[in-house]
Amino acid sequence: MASGKCVALVTGGGSGIGRATAVRFAELGYHCAVADIDEASARETVGMLKTPGLAVQVDVSNTASVQAMVDTTVKQFGRIDCAFNNAGIEGAREKIVDYPEDMFDRVMNVNLKGMWLCVKYEVAQMLKQERVISDPAKWAGKPDLCRFQGQRGSIVNSSSIAGLDSMPEFTPYCASKWGIIGLTKTVAQEYAKDGIRVNAVCPGTTDTPMRGRFEAQWPDWQAKTDASYPVGRVAAPEEVAEAVVWLCSDACPFTTGEYLNIAGGR
């Protein structure tokens, strides 16, 4: 599904992995809606795109805001072929007995409830859309048993290596990222026969503003984390973006309910 008529929606698109993914979608010909709680940063990303773009202010933890984001995207571009749900926050660094309850609620509302709301309204929109096959000739000669029938949409959710392992002193962040894996696999099964695929990426430490904040607060801890990657470095945002656009494409139409660990050998 890589043509100028296809539409991608990216949350958390104002910086980091979200920005890199929006730019990559545009390089592949997608029209792109860039959503972020910071509308100015979303506009900056739109200014980097090679195809028509749209900046949308969104609070993913708020139902009306998420609905408006989806409606605005469809009003502008007509449909949503791909969605990358990437908005998230890290919260505080405290052991569980000292962790503030209000911060726990904030992290879970943005990272997990926000993911749930985005998927909910993206799927609702995709169900209204016709199935699309980017290369019909590729599948024309296949027997019915294995012939790809096209997809109404593809969703990729941003989890983390913290969603596959432990992250001491960040219990809500870790719990929310584990929850995203469960959400992804469940929704994928619910809508597989409807031509909607749902997958997740689990990046390791990536050179984003979040990593910069960690480095500023806990240089020793962050330096040790960076050094733990067998490849000898952390990821560039563009490397994660490549995985996202691949999962959204027709290159892997049988792949749904999966998570891709992007962690430099960890």
C-alpha cells in the first residue's frame, strides 16, 4: 500500500520515532496526518514531508480529541490506510512503594488508554473502507486457499523492549508497554477476517528526546543502558521507522498480531 493515494496517520509525530516514520511514509508517497499534543512540533514535521501533510493537535488520553483526530484526517484525505500509534510518556523514576499514584495514572492514561482509544477509532474508520491491494497482478494467479484479498487498513502500535522484559523503577511505563502487546494481539484476532492487520514494534533505546531526558537526569544509568547493546550503539529513529512502514505494507499481508523486537541483539 505505497502510493500517493494512500494515507498514514502518526501519533507522537512531532519528534523522534514518530517524526522519522512520518517522513519515511511521505518518501514512499503516502499523504500523512501528523498528530501530537504539541501542535507546533507536528507542524514542523509536516514541513519536512515530500507529500501533502496535515498537522493535528491531539491528547490521546481524551476520547473526544482522538475522535476529532480521526475525523479530521478522513475529512482531509478521505481514508486512513495505515496508522502508527506512537504517542507515549516515560513518567517518573521511582521504586513502586515511592511511585506517585497520580503519575501512575498519567502514564497509563497516555500510554495504554491512549493506545486503546486510537486503535478503537482507527479500526472503526477502517471498517468503513474498501479493501485495497497495491499489486493485484501479484495475487491473481494464486489459488483461493492462499490468495490475498486486500486490506482495509494496517495499524502498528509502539511498545518497547520494556514491554517484553522488566524495567526497574519504571513500573507504570513497563506495565503499559506490556499491555500494548496484549491489546495488539487481541485486536488483531478480532479483525483479521475484516482485512485489518494490527502489529507492534518494540524498540530498544533510540536516539530520541526521551533518551535525551534520561541522559540529562541519570547519566550513569543511561550510559550503562546504552553500553548494553551488543551492536555497540543505540538505534536511530529512522531504523525503527523502516520497520513500521514494512509492517504497514503489502510486503507482509499474512503478518498480524505480532511484535517486532528492534533491540540491537538484546
